[in-house]
Amino acid sequence: MALFNCSFHNHTVLSPCADISMSSDLYKELLLKSNINWLAITDHNSTRNIRPFINYFSNTDIKIVPGIEVQTIEEVHVIILFNKLDEAEKFGKFIESSLIINKYDPEKFGYQICLNGEGDFEYILENPYLGSSSKYSINKLVMEAKKYETIVFPAHIFRAFGLITQLGLPPKDIEFDAVEVKNEKEIEFAKDLGFSNFIFGNDAHTPDELNHFSCQVRAKNRSFIALKEAIYNKKVYPIWQH
Amino acid sequence: MILEDIISEFNLELVNEGNLKVKINAGVIGDLLSEVMRNGKENCIWITHQTHQNIIAVAEVIGAKAILIPENLNYLPETLERAKDMRINLLKTELSGFEITGKIYKILKDNGSI
């Protein structure tokens, strides 16, 4: 068993609200400094930059998990991590085509930049607007996500766009693999609400948000299966930022 | 003011019927259910764009007597199911949230209900 330094919630230049410098080049520099060696790329409502990131990091000791942060019709942010890249990409297209705002002004809301495998800017995604909600409900989303090998968890559940902020209480009929919380108080509240599995991410939108790791995972390797096992075996340890 | 009088006054569509004879003497608007849980008052009408089934549980918790969605939005199927079980009044209107809130506020204020 080894101990890995992790963040399972991170944005790239593709997310309109992320800093325009959040390319794979800058990621590499920041991750080497912060010693993160297992992270998920979870842009808003799209998976277009995952393959470029995986290619870019293929000769490094940094392991990338394909993911997406979907905004449901209830405006709840839900993260889905995938075992297989092609399934993540298929799901990303499915979500993109469900977004309810198509046209937007990048000058006001931020550019959506797609990279290539060398880490260079490839093109700007003009529509849909990735900051939009999907037309799918949280129930429908989770049901669709569970058709694949996935880890499904609501992001920052007590913050803006969080499950509990939006919906008041945990939905009765949805089973998540884990929930994301941001500090000790929140983890205690979450336990009171009945949640028992936890996962943590930096929710990095800017370079300074990649200067630490938000959790450590004890696992035999950095495979998707090992991550899922670690979640269920409570081997994901938060590193709180104060 | 009695709920069924509000419904007929503003021609609201009744999507699920509970007790229509209840008195409404408060109102709340909000799409964040955590906020509504904090601020909602008993015997209120709640105007929201949120259609997830948890609105039914929150209405129960705060003692709301009716939920109203504007803009001709639709309740999710599972929300309707749950409302039937709980006998919660679900309403809708084609008016915007701003407009219907203003109208309901005015009538409740004018007749001394709030």
C-alpha cells in the first residue's frame, strides 16, 4: 500500500469560470511543486480537455482520472469520475447536448478553451455555455452515470451549488458513492445527515488553488478500482486548509 | 385569505390538490431549499423555480400550504408522485416569478392577511 497526494475536483481553461492560465503546462509546474500525484480533471459540463491532459501527463508520475462536474436542473453540482476515458467522453457529449444555455458572451462569462495533447491552445468552444445547467434532474443524471464504471459524488455539499444548499436535505432515493466536504465542521454535519463516504478536491479554478493537496489516499495503486475501494474502506484522508 | 380564493383570483393552475380551504397568511420565495427552510413561515404560499421532489419535504417542514411555480415550468414526475402521497397543493402559472409574487403580495397585504 502506498499513500498518494490527491485532488479529485479540478478545472482547466475549458471551464469558463477558470483562470485562462489553467493549461496543462501550468498544471504540470504546479503539481510538481505541490506534490499532487493523483488528480481528477472535472470541468463544468464537458470532458473535452481530459484526453489532452492524459496525453500530456503520460510520461510523468502524475495520474489523471477522467471526470466531469455536471450542473443539474436543480443547480446541484455533481461530480462523476470514470474508469474509462472513452466513456467519460461519451458522457461529456451527452451532457453538453443537454445544456439549456447555448449562446453566451465569452467576454462577460469567460473563454472555453480546448487544448491539444502538447498542452497548446487548440480552439475556443463557442457553444454551448458550459456554465449552464443541464436539462436533466439529479435523479436522471445519477441513473445515467451509473450505467458506466463511475464514482458519483455531489460537490461541496454545503456551499453554493451544493446538494444540501440547493435541496435542503439529502434526496431519499439517490445513492452516492461519496460526498465532497470542505472542512471538519462540514464532515460532522454530513455524518449527521447520514453520509459516511467522503472525497475531497481543491475545486481549483486558479493557480494558487493548486498549491496543496486536499486529501491523501492509501491504496495499492492509482487505478480507478483502487480509488473506489479506498472510498468505501475509508482510506481517503482529508488534508484541511485553514 | 383562503387558498382557493387566491387560485381563482389569479387563475392559477392546480397541478396537485390538497386542502384548498387553508388560510394563507405569509409568503416566501426561494429556489435554495436550505434558505427556504431557514426563512419559510407556517401557512405560507411558496413561490419557487425549484422542481425537485425535496420541495415537498421542505414544504412539510416549514408548514407551507401551497407551492407555486412560475413561467409555466413543470414539476418533475417524482415530485408529483410525492405531492400526491403528502396531499400538498401544487400550483403553476405562466406569469413570471416577479409578477405573480407582486400580485399575491398586494392582495394579501390589501386584505390584511399579512
